[in-house]
Amino acid sequence: MTDGGKPDNPSRKRRRRRKPQNRSESTNSPPPQLPLPHPKRRKIEGPSTSKNQLGFLQKMRMRLSGGHFRMLNEKLYTCSGSEAFNLFKNEPELFDVYHAGYQEQMVHWPEQPVNTIAKWLRHQSSSLKVADFGCGNATLAKSVKNKVFSIDLVSNDPSVIACDMAHTPLVSSSVDVAVFCLSLMGTNYSNYLQEAKRVLKPSGWLLIAEVRSRFDPNTGGADPDKFFEAVSQLGFSLVSKDFSNKMFVLFYFKKAKKDSQVESIKWPELKPCIYKRR
């Protein structure tokens, strides 16, 4: 009963009892929603994470490629020319791996020896025929007007002759200039020079560019004077030598006008050029 004498309405009492209930307990109420991430944070985090992942993968690929190059580079310095030729003949894709790593190393050189040789050739007659032993990507042939016989272990270009550099298909006394640009790599490098002598005309030029450390006795390299003596015994005379570059040395020889009988020559050992991991 109420104070006015009227009976209480039971439905009102039920409604009053429901008021203190928590609305979240009602089945009709939607569940609470978690706050969404800040839109600016999503824009910043997404690309940044992806960029970091791509950078990491790129670094890993470069390390793997660099490791393969160093392995192949050491192999080429410590095996004979015929062994190197057979290696790339059986697995020609290794040649691409090697030269990709080689080009990566050359990027760090302030001056390229092949450019120095090309500059020298431009000051000579364009009628001179050139044999480029260990031509790589045939850069020299593409840089001068001379007829260049590009020679290397593998031919990825129709103009490149693939062969063991100690046994080329060139005709004897057929070229005016023989070039070795960072390519005296095999343990039998003297055979390459003997082949150069065979294909050179009398009074022909022999140009040799090599990594400077290979001719530095203070760091385990060969004595350049002993190398000059050996090449002279082969039938060449030293015209000039260039030690001005901090990365490589360059020697200019001329073949004698008449071939003389070559006796046993004591060739100095040229230490392998092992590139460090960068």
C-alpha cells in the first residue's frame, strides 16, 4: 500500500528493481569496442617495417654474392688456366657470379686500369690489332676503334673468344698489341705470356696491368725486377713502368724484332689477390 491508500503497482516495482542493473549485462546491448589504432601510426609503421625487411634481404643477397665471388676469385688465382676453363665450361653461370662481384670491387677503385690502357691505345694508330687476354665484358673493345680480339674463359658475347688463354686460336704474329688487364691469375701465368709472344708481331707491344700489392715485396708480393728479368728472357724489352696509381701498376714491353731461343726461365710467384669482405 502507498501513503495514499492505493495499492502499489507491481510493474513499477519490477522496473525499479532493474534500474541498478549494469547495462552491459543486457543481451540487447552491443559489446564494448576496443579503441582502433591511431591512423598515423599505421601509416608510419607499415612502410618502415617493409623497408627494413627489404634492406635486410638485400644485404643478405649481397653477402652471399660477395662470398661466392671471393671463393671463385681465390680459385682462379690458385688453379691453372685449363682447370679454370673447365670449371666455367661445366658451370658457365659461375662466370656471371664472378664478374658481378668483380664489378662491385671495381666500383671502389678511383681509376680503372682498362681506361688507362684504352687512353694509351687512342694515342696509337687505330690500325693496330689488339689481343685482350682476359677481356671480361669486352670493355676495351667497346672503348677503342682498333680491331680487338677479346679472349676469356667464357663467352657471353658473340665477339668474345672462349678458350684457355694459354692456347688461343689466333694466328702466330697476327696482332700488334697484347693486353693483360688484371688477368695474370693462373698458377701457370707464364704460359699466357708465352702465348702472347706467339701471336704478337715483331716489335709488338705487351701491356700488363696488375694489382699493386702483387708486385710489392714489402707485403709478400713479387720483386718487380725479377719479373722484368723473366719477361726480358722471354724475348721482350721493358719500355716503361708506371707505379703512380695506388691500386694498380702498369708495365709496357716490346717484343724483340727477332725471336731468340728461350732457355729455362725462373718466373717469380705472383701471390693471389684476395679481396676482403666489405
